[in-house]
Amino acid sequence: MEQLRKLVHFVAAIPMMTASVALFALMVLTFADVVMRSAFNMPIEAATELIRIAIAIIVFSALPILSGSDQHIVVDLADPIVDRLGLSRLRDGVITLACGLMLWLPAQRVVDLAERARSYGDQTEYLNIPTFYVAWFVAAMTFVTAAVLVVRGLLVLLAPKTLGFFKHD
């Protein structure tokens, strides 16, 4: 069981490391662009498209991990009422499950857009990077997030004690 826990934590670390590397590259690129623009009046022309790609990588790499570990933003307007009625677990499970199921449609739409971009040969303006690579990454990570949310929702509803298994030390 401990080996499975370590495997889950290792697999979860991969997208977060990807997001961390992309964030570091984004910081270096932004710093270099500002210095080049201010000091030498020579901005990095492709900085805008690289920043867009890096932001997509950061957001969609972290999305499954943050959603699966229940670290997303929550508006708790009805919490006092739901807590008083003892329905917190039911609310959390149903909402998490519904969010996972609802994410499936946008993920499928991004797949359609990625395929369209591939068939049209869409590329970025300066570096000619095919845009479907980023779109496929977004779609894949959205599908992973949907699956993670469905599994988490089922665990909250059916086996809430197992959720402690996935928490970091």
C-alpha cells in the first residue's frame, strides 16, 4: 500500500514539475524581454507567443493536481446551512462529480479545435510552432482533470476515508 501511495505522489509530481519549469522559463523570458526592450530597444519578437504557450502549460499542468487535491477556489455562501444539515459530504461529492462530468464537453471541443488547427496547418506567427500541439495538451489535461474529479467525487461519496491516502505529508 505504501508503494502505491509513493507511485501516486510521483505521478502527481510530474505535471507540477512541468508547470514549475514552464513558470521558470516564463520568468526568464519576461526578464530578458524587458531588459532587451529597455536597454537595447530590441524586444524579443516571439515573446508574446511563447508567453501564451507557457501560460497554457502552467494552467493545464496544475489543473488536475489542484482539482484532485481539493485546492481549487471555492465560494462557500451556503456552507453554514449545509453544515448544519449534515450534508457537507453529499454536497462535496455531488459537486465534484458534476464538475468532472461537465469538463468532458469542453475537453471534447478542444479536441475538435486541435484537429481543425492540425488540418489547416495553423502555426504561431513568429516561430511557426504548430498550434495543435498546445491544443492537444490542453485537451489531454482537461480529460485528466475530468477523470480525477469523477474519481474524487466517487471517493467522497462512497469511501471518504480513502481520501487521506492521497494527501501529502
